[in-house]
Amino acid sequence: MHAIMNRSKIESIDVRQAIVAANTLTIQSLSQLMLVYIQEGKGTVRYDAHAVPFKKGKLFVIPFDARYSFESEHSSLLIIECPQSFVAQIRMEADRIETCENINKLSYITNNYHTKMGCVFYSKEDGVFAEQLLKTIEREHVNNTQDYLITRQGVSILLNLIARNLIATDYEQPAESKKGKDIMKIITFIQKNIGDKQRLSIEVLANEFQIGKNYLGEYFKKHVGMSIQDYSIDYKLKLVEIRLKHSNMRLKEIAFELDFNDESHLSKLFKKYKNITPSQYRVLNR
């Protein structure tokens, strides 16, 4: 009738095991990146209005500030939290030419509908490789080896592995399920390209998904409840909030990364939708 957690912390990453026994374990992500891997057992996870079954081998990527409740008679979960400072270390050690791509890839991973539901690996071989990486990361922390480079590289490889499988899953669905997946593919495409507004024009989206330009907006709003423009702005501003809370990025750097016209454009849009300036928001949330 309890949930047990054993923690070991090294540097800025937090790795812990959670045992859920005939109870519910609620997790809220307050980090830039949180991974939850099901080591043993099965049950149901609830988030937002969704209830999704889980079993051994599923990997959940939990978005910032999201609350997930894991219900099980007996399950073992491995939880890895990577704050912004840790992710920044990964970026610094990555190929600097691909730094911006890595940033966009992380946003794509943490907000993708597959990772939210624990359906990550399109390739079984990659699933086995991911399990080995997770075990290595856990072992490095439990044994207190102090070899931080192995841990960071393990997380970096894991993120690239997840991204590769998400892309394969999003764009290689069977023909019979295409109709039901189209809207989620559009959402994923928007999230992945949120830092490139030219890729999010109606013309590009219509061509990418083979939907008429005049029908695309109506189709999206019918299924999502808001226009493509409003969805893009809402998602982009959520990313701005995360960076204001958990990084020391200057406003012009955030504006450049997320493809705002300039710092002034970002500030005006943020104030319009959030009723507060970015600077005020950062002060109140740090």
C-alpha cells in the first residue's frame, strides 16, 4: 500500500527508482527533461484526461509541469530528471554545428504525443539498446563512479535514439490508420519546426500532408479547437516560459532560437497573451 523511492544524486542529474505497490505514484515534472522507464510490472498511467496502460519496457518522456499518476499492484520505475543545467552540458559537448538542431529536437521529444503515452521505440533493436543505456546511467549513479562524461553521453545518445524512432513512427504509419493519425502528425510537425516559421506556412503544411490549403485550417481547428496560428503561438510561448524559468538565456537569444522577428516582437506577444512582460515573468518564477 505504498510507493518507495530510493534516490542518488550526482551533479545536476537526479536518478531514482520508484516501487509502486498497490497504490498510485504521482509524478510532476519540474525539470526540462524527465524520463520514466518501466523496469517491471504493469498498470495504468493517468495524465490530463487520458488513461494509458503501461508495461515493462515502456519509456515515458514527461513534459515540464505535467502530472502523471502511475497505478499498479506492483511495478518498478526508473526515473531520470535532467534540469536545464545538465541539458546545457550535453549541448556544449555535442557537435556545435548541430546545437540548434539539438535544441529543437529536445522540444520535439518532450512534447511528442508518442513519448507522452510511453510509445517510443519503433525499432525493437533500438528498444533493447535504450534499455542498456538506461541501465548504464542508473549504474553510474548508484555506484557513485564520478565519471560524469559517461552519464551525459548516455543521455545524449538516448535522446537521439528516441528522436530517430519518433520520426520513424510519425511518418511510417500503416495506410489504414493514416486518417486517424493525420492531425497528430501535423501537431508533431509544428512542434518539431517551431523555430522555423517558414516551415509552418499554410502552403508548406498543405504540401507536406497533401491537404488542400483552403481546407487545412478548418480541418485543424475542428480537431484541435484552435487555429494553426493560435496553436503555434501557444506552443511557442510555452517554450519561452520554460526558458525564462530554467535558463539564463537572454531574451534576444530566446527570440532567435524560436524564430520571433526580434526581441521586441517576442515581448509584445508575450505581454498580449500572458498579461505580463517576459522580464516580470522571469523575476516571479526564479
